[in-house]
Amino acid sequence: MLLVAGEALFDMMGHRTEAGEAFLPVVGGSPLNVAMGLARLGRRTAFLTKLSTDFFGDRLDAFMAAEGIDRRHVVRAPGLQTTLAFVALGADGQPVYSFYGTGAADRSMTEADLPARLDPDVSAIHFGSIALAQEPTAGTLDRFMARMADDKVISLDPNIRPSIIPDRRRWLDRFAGQLVRADIVKASAEDVAWIEGEGADLETVARRWSRAGPAFALITDGGHGVHVARGGQHVFMPALRVAVSDTIGAGDTFQAAILARLDEQGLLAKPTLRMLSDDRLADAIRFAIAAAAITCTRRGADLPRRDEVDAMLLAA
């Protein structure tokens, strides 16, 4: 089983109507997207979060149930609201976010909300996004990651949203510690620009991050492709060319797909990842590239199922 930890929220998707601009509520949150992607790709998946009992929280809970996501580690929180992320698309097709969630359930996790124990069959835990930036959830999950890192594969996607990071230096210091503990690190070119500075060379960063501790580091560069580094060695794998509707959820799809591919082949274990052959790693990344390409052809974070990815790979 794979466990995903982080926020569950609603993306309020902007679109134009005859009456003017309107916003459509869509289930979202980077970690929840990853959990959805894993479940749709046929992997047993559980989710760890704190969830409101409000109108939106009930719908998030129902969504997880419908997608087959195990909710045993979802803590319901009466009296706290659900985070809303208003989303508009920029001229380049990239989403622009504005978050409303001060004091929301997913940002309010404490040690008491963590599971007392995990089932032995949990092989990996994925962490990401705004849950790692807003206290007290950020500190709670950071300590949880530290405790689990000796036994479980740790997957990390910073998926940065600058507007909700109150202290950049504190975030960077914490990320440095998480980079050492993680086994798989994936970030976007936009994440790297915020972490390392505008103009940072993606290949150089991927090489450096891979020497910090992870079995491999992955930096996605939109429609160009993916920088892959392990032990300081680097390769670049090109993206598939598709007609892009928008890129919402593409990075989450990539993350879910690479974890799913490794898991289904029995490779998602700490010592195994360190000895993974180049061919095995390239196969997992090709699978993830194909899955992300499918999401880009759709509006919103509509992640693909296994048969769709297989069809995309055959057509590529």
C-alpha cells in the first residue's frame, strides 16, 4: 500500500459564462491528486489528512470513497473549514492560484492526528505541497517524515505555492533536511526557480540534489521533458507532444505514475531503489511522461487510468 500525506481542498476553477466569470468547485490539492492517480492506476492507496465536516469536507470524503482511496487515516474536524483555491489560467496555460484557508482543517494537523502505527504493508509515503508550508501541519508532517524515513520509501514533491509560504528562509531550511531524508524527489522548473533562484540550471540542480541523499531526483520542465539525476549522473528524457488543454495536475500525474509503475514491479523499496537499473528507471519515467501527457489534454486535474496510459505508450 502507498500512503499519501497532505492537503485535500477544492479548486475553484474560473471560466467565462454569458453572465460573466464564474467559478466551478473541483476536488483538488496536489497530494489528493497524487492519491487519485495512484488509485486510478490500480495501486492500493491510503490518504492522511485532516478534513472538515463542512459541505466541502463531506464531498471530499465522498470523492475519496468513490475513487477507492483508503480513508482510515483521514481525521474529521468539526468547526474547521475547507481550504478553497481559486484558479485562473495565465496566458501561457499555467494555473495561477489564490488560496483561502487560514485555520482550515488541512492546515491544522497536530501529532494527535497522526496514526499511532502504520500497517506493515505500507511501502512508501508521499509528501507534498502546501501541507509542507503552513503550520502546524508543516511541522507535524516534517516530524512524521523524519520518523518514517528509516523504514519507508519517502517521496517528496515541494509543488511550491509562494503566496502561502510565510517565511521563505524557514521553508528552505526545512526542505534541505527533507531532501536528505527523501528517496524520490520530484520538482518542477518553476519550483527550482523559487528554491534556487531565477536562471538556475536545471541539470546542475538535479545533479546536486541527487547527491544530497535521494535515490534519484527528477525535475520536470513542462513540454520539454524531464531531467533525471542519480548519484550526480544526469540524463534528459523528452516529453511527448500533445495538444495541451491546460497543465493542471500534470505534475501530480507524473508523481503518481512513477510511484505506481515502480510499485507494480515490486521496486518501491529503499534498498531496491538504490540499485535500480537505468533501464528500469527509464521505463518508469516513460510511463510517467505518458500519463502526464494525457492529463495535459484534459481540462483540470483529470488523471488517467491504466488502460489509457498503456494506449498512449503504444501510440508514442
